[in-house]
Amino acid sequence: MRIKSASLLIVCLLLSRADVGAQDNDYRGEAVPVAGRSDPLEFSRLRFLTFTFGREGPMDTPLNTPPVSGRQYFVEADVFGIESADSIRFEFVDTANRTVQTLTLWKASDASNDGEFYGFVTVPNQPFRAVMSGTSRSGASFRSTLDTLFQPSANGPDERILPPGGSENQRAQLERLVAAYRQDLQTRAAQAAVEHPGGVILLKRAAVSRITYEPFNSASGAPLGVRLRYSIQFPSRQSIVAVPLVFPAYAQTDWRGIVEMRPLSGTITPAPEIVGAQSIQDVILYRGAATYQAGTTYSFTIDSVPDYVFQGTQTGRFCIYEQKFNNRSAWDALKSSSAPIPYRVSISDAEMYVNIPVFFPQRAFYESFQRIGALDCGPGANIRF
């Protein structure tokens, strides 16, 4: 009994000290880097595509017949574990593994974790396989060959597919739109030939600084969320999502995924070029892609709040959207907990993954928004108030 009592006393003292430490913590510091996933490189697929006109306009779709010898096709190559590659090259080989054709492809996006590549190829007049080779980030060479043996046919139907029906003039117009779409892609292919001599694609990655964190407070000093500061320098002109995803890392399984932190405001200096957005604030609030120039260092300050909080566009006041929670018992338990928790931060397009070791629980944020007069959003979470 004495041993058990002594052990209990030690545990109580440790818990008490941990609680005092949590209360004294100002929740500021540098996030701790976490190694990103490093998967073995694998050439998972190459498929031939055909051009068609879909509901939203010209598009490409998988070819459903064997490719025809000597005909030019648009192709898609998929690579698994692209994060591990430093350079990459594609080619066709014959059944004796001899090079038949070097492919000039381009990466679908500048995101570091995007393993899709596109380009035009001319089909060989013999059976062939697709091969991927290159160097890994550790400097080692790699080579991966698809099992698929392509058997080209001597002839076949035109690869363009148009929807049935319509007048001759309408079909001619669709043909012109599809042809213009193909021409745009061929222009991109010509650019890829200049950028990737010999078919070698160098995978240049953005350099992200250390990420610091601190409380994002109300005017009265109440914690409303987390403020992150960091910078990124780009080795080449890139269009990526550079605003991080932030979410609490709960130990309780049924609490995970209930809440994440959503950008509310921030700055990017200098301002990047906008891609499909109305303003820099759209890039920040909706984690949109933007275009960043080579050699320029961009400084970011991002303020994030819980995703159940919305700010009115007319008054600037806040509301709490509790109707979003389907698992009410888990949400009630989560918002009642006063235990500090870790948070995870990721900028996956730039392969940056860090942890905030300990930060405010949701209870602190929830009560802070209540104290500054946050309303109930109601069932629709309408932000026009």
C-alpha cells in the first residue's frame, strides 16, 4: 500500500507540474519539422488519350482502341512516390529493352507531390513498353518499366470523339474547338522540349524557412487562433498552394477530423501573381494557388481560426456554426477539454510538414469567440451579416 500511495503521489505531482507548465506557456516558438512521406518510386501507368468535346468543353479522355503505328497521341504518365525523385525521364523500349523513342513530357503542376506528366508521342511500328528512369534525391539511379506491352495496330479510327447529334455546322464548330485545344497542348509540348533537353525533367523544389507560431488574439488579448510566419524562395517560376493546412492532432480517435483551422486573414509579401482568384485574400482564405517568381523570397503571415467560426462580410462580426457537427457527443467532449494539444501544419505542394508541439485547445478558442460576442450562425452559416 505504501508503494502504491507513493506512486500515486508522484503521478499527481507530475500532472500538477504539467498543468502549471501549460498555464505558463505563451504558445510561441518554432514548429518542429517532420519528415515527409518518402515512397519508393514506381512507374504506375501510361495511357493514350483522345480528344473529345465534353459538357464543359474540349477535353481529353482515355483511348479505347489500340494506338495506331505512326500516329501522334497525347499521353498521360503517372508516377508514384515522385517526392523521392530529383530528375526523371521517360522513353519507349522494344522487347529487347532497347530504346525506341525518348519522350518529351511535362509535369502537370508545380506541386512537389504531383506525379502526373503529359506530352505527345508518336507510336512506334513495333511492340513497345514504357520506361521511367532518373536520379533520386539521395543521388541514386532508378529505373522502372511498366509491365504493359503495347501492341500498335496498322490502322484504326480517328481518335477524336464528338457527341452524337447536332447539325453539320455545329459539329464543324466543335471540331474547331477541339483542334484549338490540341494546338494549345502542342504549344506546351514545344515549350517542354526547350525546358527539358533530352527528355530529362529536373524537379526543382521551393525552399521553405522555419515556421514560427504564436497566438492570434482579439483586441482584448483573447486567443482566437494561431498565427504562422514563414518565407519561401522559389528556384523557378512556380504555381502552387503555399498557404498551409493546419489541424489539431487529437489522441482521441473520435475527435480527429472534427475541426481544422481555417485561414481568416494574412499577408504575402511581395504579392504573387493571381491564378484563378479575385485577390490575394482569396488566395489566403481559400488556400488557392498563385504564381511565384524565381529567386524571389516571399514572406507569409497567416492567421487561422477554427473552421466552425465565420466572419460576416458586412459587419466583420463573428458567428459560431455548431450545426456543422454531426457527432455532437464528440464535439461536446472536445470543446469541454482544457488540455493543450499539438497541431500539425503542412504545405504539401512544397513538401513542408511540421508540428506545433502544444497549443491552445478548442475550448479556449470557443470561449474567446463567445466573449467577443460571436453569434449563432444558424443552420446555413450565411456570412452576409
